[in-house]
Amino acid sequence: MTDADPLAVLVRGIRAGDRRLLARAITLVESSQAGDAAEAREVLKRLGPGSDNGIRIGVTGAPGAGKSTLIDVLGRHATERGKRVAVLAVDPSSVASGGSVLGDKTRMVRLATLPDTFIRPSPTRGVLGGTTRHTREAITLCEAAGYDLIFVETVGVGQSEQAVASLVDSVLLVVLADAGDELSAIKRGLSEVTDIVVLNKADGERRARAELRAAELRTAARVGRAGRDTWQPPVVLTSALEESGIEELWAALAAHREHLEGSGRLRALRQDQRRAALSAALDAGLKDAFSRDQAVAAAYAAVEQHVLSGALSPNAGAERLLELFLDRARSG
Amino acid sequence: MTDADPLAVLVRGIRAGDRRLLARAITLVESSQAGDAAEAREVLKRLGPGSDNGIRIGVTGAPGAGKSTLIDVLGRHATERGKRVAVLAVDPSSVASGGSVLGDKTRMVRLATLPDTFIRPSPTRGVLGGTTRHTREAITLCEAAGYDLIFVETVGVGQSEQAVASLVDSVLLVVLADAGDELSAIKRGLSEVTDIVVLNKADGERRARAELRAAELRTAARVGRAGRDTWQPPVVLTSALEESGIEELWAALAAHREHLEGSGRLRALRQDQRRAALSAALDAGLKDAFSRDQAVAAAYAAVEQHVLSGALSPNAGAERLLELFLDRARSG
């Protein structure tokens, strides 16, 4: 490879922590174009298996819960403690509307101005599976660029929260301290993937009510997790406005990390994450080989037309195309 | 094919409307075993493209909203009007817990005793994509067996609701008439995929409050859909207990059907559904061919071990296995 090889430049730039080249690599990873996807795979391959030593924190919650502002404060807290902080903001929650509900990331402006931080909004419109794979690869790229604390911000509870949980080590659920609406959803979340509950905007006159809710949620947390794990999700009251509770949240994250390491759970998590990444890479590679096949490409439109018109069943159409693909591969 | 061919027996049985054989075919479709999957594909292929003439209704909502009881009443209403009714109850909402939140289907006992009905609970533990494909194929099997009204019952709002919406023609969102908690979720749902909102258990002392909520939701429905579609999601008050509102709900479904047919939207929907089915069948077929490949099978465990230990990146591991697969196919 010569110096003129653009991928070599990219790989070297990422390793050197160049934020602009890191951003470009993530764009390749997220691209739906076949050529970009092949380049992204090559970059990831050249970067190697990676250390997997980053601390990966999922931040989830309803729109308006204050996730971005909280990450802004918490991220600055972390950089003051010598961490290099990356934020990946993904939105796999809205398929039908096709839009992003992330809003702008201006609430992270203070974090964004620091030298050791990288912030990446990824308003995606694709399916959940694709988002998950792209985010997983973006995490790998950030770690290769030397970021050791990666926040993955996502909207919503349920399927998207669970998808993010499969990528990270700790899941923070951020809830408005005075939002009465979502209590049942929080309790459901507690029994699933949440590791730490944050009651945010617990300031001023909301403080007293927040403390009552915290007590209720602590009870629910004990019940929800019973028998699954020895970890008891702590409930932390924060205010990004007053910058209160950030020390406590940082301590809760450290405690969860210690729990993961001490119990051997982190090692198991990393293996699960790598197994999922292998499986996702295989799926993507298979689809890619199929879509680049000449015989398939030549026949696809006609077969699809027959399926759309109802003349051919989807399964029969798929079988016809798969035979072309496997024969084609066989004959050369 | 001789009469002893078990698949021929299955295909003939399904066409004749045999509920036991229909259930067996759905079990094949849902099976994670490679042999079963191949048989399922063969059955679907032999059944042909199908008429796609069934009316497919998604019924979604939180646990406890009364979906099953409502389907029980509505389904009987439909059979009295000459419809053959199938109910597929799927639960793609819970990945982490691994459990089903469907509960038992005893609330559909009255419907289950009728001769022209078929009820199938499918508590799945897999990923969303698999569930969607299985449900799509189960719908096809039910239609091949002569069921012309197919209810797909699912839990939750968000990703799972959207997955079901891609399979059906009309989406009913069932909400407790007096559940204050979920209003924000309902309003979100309105702007996405919901076609008809049902305020259920609107009986006794809950009736007055339900009417107030209905008025509020009707306003939200007008706002949520503005510009997307000419359909205004109606809000219907029902009580399965008092069996009230069922006529209105039936009329709302008929009106939505008329809207779909009149606007050309049904034809577009069917094409979308077929395109998605082709894509899903291709994905499944590719994975199946890969997993049945001898060279891949021989190397898989060692490559996976290298990936899990961190010695090999997931992308490099995937590339190695894909090369084996494509070479293997090439050499015959």
C-alpha cells in the first residue's frame, strides 16, 4: 500500500485520533452504497480486532428527558478526569415517520468545544438491525481512535433500548423527575436492561417530588431484578441545570463497572458483543455478495415484478434468485 | 409426488381448511431447525402466490388493554357475518426477558369454540426480524386455508407495532378508557401507524371519562395525520363486557377498508407487503445456504473462537467464512 492509498490515510488518521477522518470513516460505515460498505469493511479489517477496552454507556429515555444536556455535563466531568469522550447519538425508534426525533445536538455545545471529545449524531431512517450494526462499528472506530468513554444516546424504551443494550456495558435510563406519565414504562424497563435510573431535572420545586419517586423506583428496582442478577439498579437524582448529582452518577457508573469486572460479567458481555458483531458482519457480507452478483442483478427486476403482481409467491421468487446466485458462484 | 409425501398431505390439508394441519405448517414456519425451515419453504412454494384477498387487521396495545377479549367479541361478530376468522398472537416485544407477556389465550375461548375460527398464540423469543417473517408466512398459510379475516395481535407501541403494521392492512390501537398514563404514547402512535383507536372497557363509571378522552384523541388524530394521508383515525369506545361499540368498530374497519380500496392504497400496500416478503425470503434463504455449507461448518467454530477471544476482528472473521462459502459454492 502506498501513501496515496486513501484507506491507508484513513486508518492512520483514525489511529492518530483525527476527528475529521474518524467522522469520515463513520460516514462510510453508515453509507448504504455498496462501494462505501466495502471500504468500511476494509478499514475495520485493517484496524484489527481492537482492545475493546472502552467503557460503553447507553443513555436512553423519552424525548425531552434531558439526555443530551446530561451527557454534556457528565462528559465534561469525565474529560476533567482524563477520559477521552465520544458520543454517538442514534435514533432507531422511528421507522414509519422516516424522520429523526433527536433534535439538534446544540445541547452538547460545551462538550463539543473540548479537544478530547467527539460527537456524532446519526439520525437513521433504516431498519433496527442496520442501525445496530452501524453503531457497533462506529463504537469500534471510536475506540480505535483512542476514545475510552463512549456514550450511545438513543430515544425510547423497548426494542430500540434493547438493541442499544446489546452494544454497551451500562444502560442509563433518563427520566424526567416530575413526569408522572411514564412510570409503568420505567418499571417495565427496570426488569429488562436498565442498570442505572437517572431522575433528571430534579431541581427547584421538583426536587421533593423526585425524592418520593426515587424511593418508589428503588423498591421497583429490587423487585424487578430479583433473581436475575446481583446488581441493584441505583436511582440517582440529577440536575444538569444546577449540575447536581453528577458526582453521584459518576460513582454509580464506576460501581456498575466494578460489578461487571468483579463478577466476570464484563468478559461475558464482550464475548456476547463479539458474537453479535460476527453474526451481523456475516449477514451484511452475504447480502453484499448477493447484491453484487451479475446473474442476480440481471434477473432481479423481472422476478420482483412477478412477485409484486402476485403471479409468483415471494418464496418462489426468492428461490429462483438464490439458485442463480449459488450457480453463478459455482461456475465462476 | 405420491400420497405418502407428507408435504403433499400438508398442502392438501391446508387447502381443505384443516386446522390441525394448518397449525402444523405454522409450527414448521416458526421452527429454528434448518430441515423444518426447508419444508416450510416448500409448503409455501407449493401453495403458490395466493389470492392476498384476506383482510388483515393488526391489534396492538399495552398488556391489560383487553385486546384478546375484544378480538373474541369482534371475531364472533365477524363469523356471524360469514367471515372465517384467524387470530395470530405474536409477541416480538421482549428480547431481554426471553419470556412471553401474552398471557394465556383463555380470553378468546368463545371464539375458539366456533367452527370457522383458528387461534394461534406464538410466544416468540427471537429477534424482531424473524418474528415478522414468521408472522407474514403464517398469514399466507391462513389465507391459503380459506380464512378471510386475519387478526394479528401484538403487544406494545413502537418498533413492534411498526413491524406488525408492515404486515397488515389496518392497525387498531387498543387503550384502556381510563388509563391516563399512556396518553403521550398514544399520541405518538397516532402520527405513525394507527388507523383506528379503540378506547376499551368504556363501561360503567369509566364511560364519562372515556368520552372526554375520545374528544381529546380525535383532535390529536387530526393533527397527527395532517398532510400524510386523507384518513382520519376514528376513536371508538368499546366494552367487551357490555359488548357495546362492536358495531361501531366493525363499521370503522369497513370504512378504513373502503378508504384503502378507493384510494388505491390497498394495491400499494399489497405490493409493499410482497416486496418485504421477497426481501425476507432472500435473507432467510441466504443464511440457510450459508449455514448448510460444509466448508463453513467445518471452519466456523475455530473462527468464532478467534473472534470471541479478541484475536480476530468480527469483520475479518466474517470475511474468512464468506470466502469459504463463496469458494465452496464455486467449486461445487
